[in-house]
Amino acid sequence: MLLLTPADEIDTFNYFDFPGVDKIVHLTSFMVLEILSLKYFFSSHLKSAFIVIAITILYGVFIEIIQIYVPGRSFEWWDIVADFAGIILGYFVISFTSSRNDSKILVKEDKDS
């Protein structure tokens, strides 16, 4: 739960201390979360992918709102933008790295719905 840890309790290394590093952490974290969610928790139909994306976006917004109440943390719109970018990147990683059959399902709507 690094996203909710007070900033003064996080050990930082000088070589990780550059402007925008927190946005890279947000993007990477949410990309991995999205990849794992799409790969393991839901079917690969387009509707399910949109549900996963929506839930992950809501989770990112929820985390940002909670950070208002955590000492040393704050709500930042750019964190939500980085989260969203990671989510979309995760979706595209799954889309392009899935096997041929899986990727067809991921970009095509289920005919039964």
C-alpha cells in the first residue's frame, strides 16, 4: 500500500529523486494492475475489458481521494492522469501480447450479447 503511506515514511534514494518519478510509479503500478486484472480475473470479451478498465479507474480516483486524509500526501489530478495512462497501456499490452485467438476476443464484441 505504498500509495497510502505517508511521504515522510518512504525511503527514497537520490537516484530516484527526479521530477515526475511519482507519475512513472503511478503509470507502472496501474499498468501492471490492469494487465493482471485483464489476464486473470475476467474473461477477455470487450465488455469485460471495459468493466475492468472502469473499476481500475475508479480505484485510482478512490486512492487519490483517500490521500487527502493521509499526512504528507495530497490529491493530484496528474496522478489520476498517470493512472489512466497506465491502465490504457496495460490494455494495449494485453491486446498485443495475447495469443492470436485471445487478441481477437479482446477486440471483438461477443455476438450473444
